[in-house]
Amino acid sequence: MRLKLDPGERVIVLARPQARRLFWPFVLFLAVLGAAGFGLGWLSRAGLPEWITPWLPVLRAAVLVAAVLLVLRACVVPLLRWLSTRYLLTNRRLIVRRGWGRRSEQQMLLAAVYSVRIEQDLLQRVLRSGRLDADLGYGRFWRLPDVPEVARFRALVVRAIEDLPRTEFPDRFDGVDMERLQQSEYGEEGNAG
């Protein structure tokens, strides 16, 4: 994965979504293989009706084609989608990349994040994955589904936010700048008079 980093920017974590999304495609893959094997075995048995015998090559080809198309659509496509999705955390931003040929990329500056929280259902807690929600303020959230090791990932995001250089934001105060703000608005004495 090629990514142009800004000067001084470094990669902290590179991850894929949790692989649990591949469970049902894998089960379907096994079921399709079993059904295709059963169908081909049934068509190869002795004692088939006479009217089926001339159609055996076509029926065998139809079973194989149906199995291949079903595996491609229901199993290979989700696998490729999972393989092409990356979560990248740098010391300045969070990036989500999707796609092989046609790529989409979303970026969020860590300086824009007010808070980070995680949500997990029971299965996600067992697998230690979950959804990461970054609060961008004004009711806007940036959601990353199925983040592996979500608690550790959140801790790394929070640490990266804490390590950002302190700058002045007009709508944020960390408590240190309050005294300077009062002095600039009310004069050196700190009163409105």
C-alpha cells in the first residue's frame, strides 16, 4: 500500500477490518462445494433414466458453471472487498482505503476529533473487535466498522491525539489558555471595568 506521508508524519497502525465478515461466505463456499459434488455424483451414478443420458454433459457443465458463478459472487467478491480495505492510523490522521482498481479513500485529521468511543456486541467482544466512533462535533461522527483489537486501536488513536502539537483553536480550550484569553478580552487586570 503506497501512501504519501507529510514531512514528519509516520504510520502507527495498518490494519484490515475484522475477518468475521468472511464467516458466512466461507460457510457458503463449503455448501456450494458439497452441493456441486453431490450433483455431479448423482449425475454419474448408474441407473439414470434413459432420457437424461444424452443431456449428461450439458447437466454436468451447468452444475459446474452454477457452482463457479455462485462462489465468485458470494465468496470471492467479499474476500476481495475485505482484502482491499485498510485502516491506517498515522500520528496526524486516520485513513480508510477501499478498492483495488477503483480506489476510494477517506481521511480524517486527528486534530478534528473531540472524543473517541467504541461499541461492541457480544460476538465482537469475544473477537475483541468493534465499531470505532470518532466524534467530530456538531453531531458528526466518523465510523469505522469491525476494527480489530478495537480497544487497543482506540488507545493508539487517543495517544496520537494527545501527542499532537498544541495549537490554538478558537472553539477549544484546554484550561491553560483561559488566563491569556481573559487578559486579551478584558485588559491586563482581568476585569471588565
